[in-house]
Amino acid sequence: LAAKGVIYAKIQIDARPDAYFHVFLTHTQASYADSGVKLLNVRAGQLKLLSQFIEKKTRHDDQPVVLLGDLNVNGRQSRESNEDSDEYLFLMETLKNPRFRVRDLLKEACNGHPITFGDVIEKAGKIHPRETQLTDKDELLSQQRLDYIFYLEPKKVKNEDVPTDDKCPFECMSETTQIEEFFVERKLYSQLSDHYGVSTLMKFYRNRCAEFDIDI
């Protein structure tokens, strides 16, 4: 077991008091080859606490929420399938909130669950691990999807009577969400991490004529 937690920030966009969004970053309990269901249950408990913490911090407003991190939930059914796993379905059910539409931006962008850990490469008709220096030997070739950016999109839009020019709409763009492989050269290791990173572009509109982007 490892001590885990959540980093929370409220990001102010401009001087208006309601022009902000919430960000949650976490790293939940990992599973290991010989851990059985014990650590799976530990992670499930952490995900429930995470959902409760998000609700506690956001229940008094209708501002957007971004949740990201290594959740150690393998979204893939198997090495060969990028369809939803049972634990992923549990994750989505745990994050469900009547105030938000929970969007998995990387899944939307890739039309399924891409590999972010234990990736492989084919050479001469055989499958080989793509990275071997940082990944535990028991996890080589595991082809898992463990890393996420969720956008919790508010269902209720505040200030419906305010003219569009005076609003500060928020848009999280799944089409810009992508894997960052972080490969390096001339080092003792081939990647900066045993996991791939995930990035996305968030767009904010001050009015119809002014906008700016934030890259995560």
C-alpha cells in the first residue's frame, strides 16, 4: 500500500468572481501481479473518496471540473481489446454526478482506450516491450490504459439571462486530447516515465472577439 491523496486547485480566469474552474489531480493505488483483489478494493475505496471530495469542493457552484492523473484503472478489457473493462465502468459510475456530464476526453479522441502503460512494438513478426528500463518486468507487454483527463461538464449553465458577450464560456476540446510518449535519446532510459502522458487543450472565451487557450 502507498499513501495517496488529491491535489485541488481553483483556477481564476479573469477578474469576474465566477470566471474559474476546478482542477483535481490524483494518483490512486496500483495493482501488482500478486496483489489479488485486496488492492483493487483499496483503489475502489480511494475512487469513492475522490468522488466525495469533488462533490464537497464543487457543490456550491456550476463551474467546470477537470480531473486528471494516473488512476491505475485499466480501461481496457484485455491486451487485445480497447473496449471498457469492468473496473472502468465502476470508475464512471463512481464519478457520476447529477450536476455534470462526465467525459473521458482521451477515450473520445481515440474512440476507445489507447495504451498508456506497458506498450509494445512489433519486430520481425514478434511483439516486444517498447520500454524496459522503467517498467517492472511483471508489467512488460501488459498493454494497459491507466492515465486520464476527465472533463466534468456542467449540465446547468449559470446566468442564462446574461448576454453572450458578457459570458466566459469554457470548452474542453477532446479533439486536441492526445498521448505524449516522452521518448528521449542518448540516455540510459528511453522514456521520461514508464507511463505515457496525456494532454489536452482547454479554451476560454472572454467574449466573441477574445479567446485564449490553456494546454494541460
